[in-house]
Amino acid sequence: MNGLDFLQQLIQAVQRLLQRLIGRYKRYGSTSKRTLERRSKYHKIPSPIPPSMPKPSVKEYVINIRNEHDLNNYKEKVQNVSVITDFLRSNDFGEQYVKYIEKYAERTEKVFQKIKEFDEETTDIIVTGIVKLVENNLFSYLKGCYLGMNGNNSEERKEFYRKFADVMEQYLQSIGIYEKRTNVGVSIRENNLIDMFKLITKPTDDERLINKIDEIELQPHYIKFINEDEEEDFYCLEGLCIVFVKNEQKEN
């Protein structure tokens, strides 16, 4: 091969690379902007996960999708909601919820249909889509379970809500979403907790209670994945809690 042939091949290689980059830009837009937009919503605490976040009792599943096999494997996990639906069908209180859980599983199909080719951003695209669906669908049932456990219900119904929450957490763990357990009574200012919760404020005149969590209606969760830089990263899914704040109401 002479020098001219080598130069022509090099130019062709550069042209192919540019065409690939242009194609990706047209599909996704600016990578840095798109990534920042997603992370501005889901990244709530600095990476890596702080030491205060305890390890779950099961081995953590870190999402990493690089080929069709990985995609189909994760899709199968996400769409397998049988641990939830089997429980609901076996309980008189649960049958009414089955269709909604099945509808969630059907909606996940659109997330996986977005993938036409595989690159370093595929995992992030899938994880972001699944996180959004979980927050918009399953978390409403978890909140309902927490309220049902503590409401004026019969012990039988309270037990149903406890078990419903348990099977929901089992499913979430199967797709790599883990609960960050936080206790009532701790300060929302400790260990980045304020960034992990949506807050409902409760005024108090007791200075000792200010900033402390009075009630938790949804525990925060997190999901780990391999990002476009081939590094382990995570998203935090916000919880919901009631926090004491100083009573600013002025006396007349």
C-alpha cells in the first residue's frame, strides 16, 4: 500500500466516524445537554452512594446494557410482574389492582422499543425510562400501602398492605431498584436526606423537633447502572416525608 492509498483510507474512516456522530446527534441531540437534563431530575445525591446508604441484603444488580442479549434479559425482568400479580390474585383485597400492575408492564414496552442500536448511552436511556414509569405508576401504590398500614383499617387489611408493599419491593429489587431505608425522628439535614425526599412541612413550637422527620409516606430508592463513561453511576428516586419546621405563625 502506497502513501496515497493509506491517506484515502484514513479520510474514508474519518468520514464514516463523522457520519455516525452526526446521526447520533440527530437522534438524541447534544449528549451533554440531554444527560444533564435527565440528571437534573433524577440525580439527587452525589455519586458514589454515600457510606450512610446501607447495602441491601441481596446482591445489588447494576444495570449494564451493551447488546441485544442484555436488553432482552433486562426487558424480561422488568415485564415479569408475577410476584405482584400472583399475590394480588390470591387476596380478596388485591384483585382490583391486578389490571393496573399489568398495564404498567405493558407500558414498559415503549421504553425498550426506543433502542434501535447499541452504544454507550443505551443503558442510560433504558434506566431513565424505567425510573419514570416506576415513579409515575408503582410508587403511587407504595404510598397507598404505607398509608393503609397506618390508617384506620382492620388488622386484616393492614396486613394486606404490608404484604403488598413487600412484594412491590421484591419486584423493584429484581430490576435493580433498592430502598434507602430512613428512620422517623432523624434530622432531614443529615446525610443528604433533604435531597432524597419531597417534603411536607408540619409547623411546631418545639425547637427540639425542627428539621426532624415526623412521618415517612414513601422511602427513597436508588438504581445503579453503568453510564456512558463506563463508570458505575446511579439515580435516586425521591421519597416523601413529613418534616417539622418552625411555626412562623404570628399571634394576633
